[in-house]
Amino acid sequence: MQDNKNISKIEIENQNIIDNKELSIWEAIIPVIFLVGMLAYNIFFIEDQEWFGAYTNQFILLLGGLFAAIVGLFNKVSIISMIKEIWENLKSVFIPIMILFLVGALAGTWLISGIIPAMVYYGLQVLSPSIFLPASVIICAVISIATGSSWTTSATVGIALVGIGTALGINTGMIAGAVISGAYFGDKMSPLSDTTNLAPAMAGTDLFTHIRYMTLTTVPTLIITLIVFGIISGTIETSGSADLSNILSTINTTFNITPWLFVVPVVVIVLILFKTKPLIALVTGVVLAAIFAFIFQTNILLEVSDSKLSSITTSILTDTQITTENEKLNDLFSSGGMQGMLWTIFLIICAMVFGGIMDGIGALAKITKELLKLAQTVFGLFASTVISCLGLNIIASDQYLAIVIPGKMFKDAYADRGLAPQNLSRTLEDSGTVTSVLIPWNTCGAYQSSVLGVDTLHYAGYAIFNWLSPFMTLLFAALHIKIKELAKK
């Protein structure tokens, strides 16, 4: 999902799952209880959520990791073993971190070059408020199927849709929820997606059997999502036509708006469609946007700084604010550049430290094994898989581990029950892939929140497709609908 070239680099399929027989289930769970308790207390009882300033969640994750390390030391796990697993985790997020930096640079240059304002300008004239949310789901689904990446979809089309919806006066949580719902549907169903390839590899089935089998639960979930967003779109209050006219006039006065600006996003999407590495595609987007800024937005460059080149550098590295006569647009036309991504990057690094220690002491394997013991029925097996995937998205903070570990641990159990491997691969995607974005400290949740500029807890309730998917797979299991069994010899 982050980068379809990334699996081979981190060798996630061959990851060793550490089993520590010295560790009890209660000892494995204690660090999780400590972490979730600290995070919950900080959210609900600490004013402004600032125990340790702006980086409170990062410090809590590190404290959770320290607590897990102490548990590990009491159970004869060496510090070197824990450090090794931390290092493996950190290596796995190197490419995503580079992508985050480039997305920050992309947002800054696309703002200063007029690309984002142009998307908002033309989008306001095309997308009606009455269909905006379901249309956003469909647009993002199509782009994500074509690119195989929810990350790329959010960083390009998603940013533009948030801008358009904000100008229309639609709640940003609703917009982000629609964008994420569509992006993860496309990512989940695309043969170009890394998680779509990883899940069948773990379960022991082939890619296209996996995709066909996923349609049984995924398409109904998408239909329900579109219906709900259609109802929401018909009931929300949006800005009037007079206000919209004023917004369009302000954008046109501030920026040099021209269809030529769309050349840059089209080039980036085409590069991704041709399977160009995301880092190269994003760098191309940044460079082209800088060139277009020199061509089309001379006045904006001089407004930001005395030097045009200095303005470009500022937009890439630090905060950029384009001031207009409209307060809505002032909030919209701002970017933090690469510097704005540091909070998210630190969060990912700290989450990887906690997840690495939990893996290093054998806690992840222990928790998954205990869940497997509870699977006495077919429904219980599906439910244990879902809980395991959700739990690992919370504990390990990484969607890959939420697919790999349950995939390895539950594979034989599905075969023993006479269930075809595509049952496991579908459940891994329905509960591991799509729920990762709902966890604030998970790599996916941190990324989407940072890129779209909407807090994870603010959009989570509106990411209907994502939280509905696990319930849909459990419903099919409970009613035994289309549960494929192994052919009897």
C-alpha cells in the first residue's frame, strides 16, 4: 500500500516470528494495556493532550516500548535481540519516510505553483455539494485501482478533494472519510497493490483467485458506503452560491489559473501507472511544480520571498502561507513542506520501536497463538483472525505485520478445518489492510492524517468502508455465505 516495490526490499514475507516460551500471555498483554491506557488517559483526561508537549503520543509509545523491554529482560530476552528487531522495523519504514518528506515538498510546490488552487477552482464548478461525498469515493477508488496505492491517491487527488470540500463548507472529517474509503477500496482490489499481493502469498493462494473472492465482501461494503455518503450529502448544509462565487473570484484574482497546471498531476499519475517508483514520481512532481511556479505564479513567488528561488526552497522545506481576502482560503492555502511531516515521521519511528520490542520479546506471537486457541468453530476462526489483525495494527503499528503474522499463524488452522486459503487471504485484507488507517499511531493512520490535514480520530467514524469491512467478513462467516471449502480428494 505504501510502495508496491517495497515488499521485496523489506523481505516481509520471510520475516521471522519470534516465539518466546518463557513469556506468559499476561506478560505479553501488560505492555499493550500500559500503552493503550496511557494513550486513552492522555486523550480523555489531559487538557490539550500535552503531557510532553506536541510529541506526547511519541513519548508514550517510547515509554510503552521501555515497559515491554523490561518485561523481556525478566523473561531472558537479550537487549541485542530487541535492538535487532527494532532495526528491522525501522528499515521497513525507510521508504515510507522518504515518501512522507516528498509529499510535504509536493504539497508546498503544488500550492505555490497554483496546482492545488486550480484543482479547487475547477472542482468547485464541477462537483455539486449534493453528490460530492459519494463522487469523492468513486474518484479515489478509480485512481487507487489504477495506481495500486492509497498513499499516492491521497497525496494527489485526496488533497484536492479536501480543498474543494472545505471551500464548499463540508466537514473535513466527512471529506477525508470519503477519500480514504475510496482509496482503500481501490488499493485493496488492485493487482498492483503490495498488500493485495502479500495477503494471498501468506495464505497460500494466487493473486486473481484472491481478488475475485474479495469482491464477495468488498463490493457490498462499497455499495453500503456509497449509500451512506449519498444520504449524508443530501442532509448536510453547504455554502451558498454567493459565497461560492466569492471564493472562485478570490482564487482567480490571487493565482494565475489555467488548465495547463493540470499537466503536472497528470504526469505524476501516468508515471505511477507505468510502475515508476513512487520516490521518482514524487520528485518529478516537485520539480515540475517548481518550474510551473516560475512560469505561471511570478507574483506569488515574490509575495512569499524577495527571491523566486528562495520562495521555491521555502515551499519545499518549511511553512508557506498564501494570504487572500477569504479566511476559508487562507486556512486552505497553507503548507508545512517537509518540516510539516516531522511530527508524523517521529510518530512512525516511535511506533516501530514499540512494535519491534514487542516482536523481539515474543509478545506478538504469544498473543496470536492464544487467539488461535479460542477458534473452536469456523466463525471463531474468522473472528480470531479479525481480532488478531486489528490487535497487530494497534500493537505493531504496521499493516504489513498485521497481514504477515496472522497469515503465518492461522494458515494451517484454515486448512485443518477444510477451508480454502482464499478465506484467510480475504479476511487478512478485510481486517488487516483497511483498518490500519483508523489507528492514529499506525504508519497508515499517521500518514493519511498528515497528508489530508485531518486528525485520525476526526475522520475514523466517516471512513465507513474501512471499519465496515471487518463486520462484513464476520457476517459472511456467521451466515456461512460463500465460504469456500477445500476440494475433497
